[in-house]
Amino acid sequence: MKSIGVFDSGVGGLTVVRELIRQLPCEDIVYFGDTARVPYGIKSKETIIRFSIENILLLLKQDVKMICVACNTASSVALPVIRNHFRVPVVGVISPGVKEAVYATQNKRIGVIGTRGTISSRAYEIEIKRLDPGISVTAFSCPLFVPFAEEGWLQGKTVTEVARTYLAPLKKAGVDTVILGCTHYPLLKPVIKKIMGERIKLIDSAKQVALEVKNILSAEGSLNRKRKGKQRFFVSDNPEWFSGLAKRFLGQNVKNAKKVNNV
Ligand code: DGL
């Protein structure tokens, strides 16, 4: 049985795997977290493209039927350049999240937060404007959110203060919808909600990506329905660190993460 290949710069992409397991419980999943080279959010375009190609080639060796790029930075920066160069479908997290946000906004003001790489690529903005040129977009990077999520600082005075500073321009712009354009940000939903107000719509692309994966597999007739799927986890460094953080992102323990040497 062929698997769905998923990659991310590290541990954050497990938020996408969590949703894939929920929506596609019979599928096998092979995950690669590039823990030796994380973070991608501050790297150059050329480097992110090279890493993404290498990660996809690594997953293709595992006989995958499609690839899901769970990393927002890789989806924003590399995917527009490389997506059509492989023998299997490659989906990213940008367009699924945008579709949901465009549908959700009522006042046509959308906020986007992500890593520096994601925001400076303007990938979200371009996709939003393509679907509806009348929507105004306010986009800012929140670089400290990634370490906060990894360190488990999900609430309290420090993270609230930092979030207040980062989110001030979005509040000022009066956005009614915010795209959480980074794998780690769904963990900070409560603090983001506290600052932006209870009525804010927070778009977590994981759900929409899983739906898109499901649609592609059904269209190709390769959806599995028979037995419970298995997950395999590979990393480029420090499987212990990855396994230690996995539960927070995946909602369950990962015991079998293996280190690979060929990236
Ligand atoms: N996975 C990255 C993203 O979603 C965040 C961590 C990193 O900078 O590599 O953009």
C-alpha cells in the first residue's frame, strides 16, 4: 500500500499529520522532519528550494503516492517553483488555507501571520488577491512564536505581551479573519484569540489541507478505506528531541522516529 509523504522543517508539520490521521484514518503516512536544518523561516529562497527538493526526493524513495508540504515556509517559497517537477501530486498549505479564509471573512479584511520567509514571499497575499482582489491583506511575521510553541510557552505574561506587540497592526487594520500561516501557530490559538477578541476567525490550514489530500486521492481512485493506517517518522537529526516535542503537536506519542543520513 502506497503512503502519503509529508515533510516539514522539523516538528511543526505534525499538526498537519494529526489532521490527516483524523480525516484519512486508513492511509499510511511517511513523515520527514528536517530537524538538522530547521528553521527554514529565516533561510534564503535558494536554500529553501534546495532543501525542499531534497526532502521530496527522500520521500519518493519511500514509494509515496503524493506529497504534502506541511511547512508554510517551504509551501510559500519553494512550491511555486518546484511543484510540477515530480511524478506524484505535490500539495502545499497555502491555497487550502486561503480558500477557507476568503470564505470566512465578512468584512473582507484578512490578517496573515507566518515566518519571515513566508511573509516576505507574499504567497498568501498573492493567492488571496487571485481569489478576490477586493480583500485587503495585512501580513506580519511573528518569529518568536516558533520557539514559544516549541518550549511550551503557550500562555502567560511573556507570550501574551509578545503576541500583543506582533498582532497590534492586525488589530489596527480591523481584520475579522487571521490565517495562522505557520505550522506552530495553531498551538498559540488561545493567546491569539485573547488579543484579537473572541469573534476573530482563526484559520488553521491543516484541516483544509487534509481535505485537499482526500480530494486528490479520491479523484485518482487511490484512497484507502480498508484498514487502520500506520505512520512512520524520519528526521535528519536528533530523533529524541523530535519525539519529546511530538505529543504537543501530534496529540499522541511518537516512539519510532528514525534518523536518516542522506540529506
Ligand atoms: N515549519 C515552519 C513553517 O511553517 C516553521 C519553522 C521554521 O521556521 O522552519 O513556516
